[in-house]
Amino acid sequence: MTNTKLLKERIARSGLKLAFIAQSMGLSRMGLYNKIYNRRPFNQYEIEALCNVLEIESICEKEAIFFAHIVD
């Protein structure tokens, strides 16, 4: 499960718009929104693409965001 709170904080810090991030990943804005809010799961390619767009390099940060046990 995705930790929505951490991911939203990271997106806010990036200064990028959801529409741009979604387009960079090959998703619609609503498709990305559904994944952020755990309505649909991210697949490994989407996680990789999102990490590239948001410049997330730390394994610890990736695990905290995309493999959370407790979701906000």
C-alpha cells in the first residue's frame, strides 16, 4: 500500500503539478490520483517512473512511500 501522506508531501516538495507527473508516467491525472489514494495499486514500472520524476533515490524513502504497512 502507498503511504498517501508521504507521497503527497514529496510531490508538494517537488513543485510539479499532478498533470505533468501523470503525463510523464503515461497515466491520466485521474489514474495517478487513484493510485496515490490506494484505489488502484502502482505497478513496479509506475513506481520506477514516479521515483525518476520526483528524484527519489533513497531505498528507505521508496519503501516508506510505496510499501507502507499503515496507510493514512
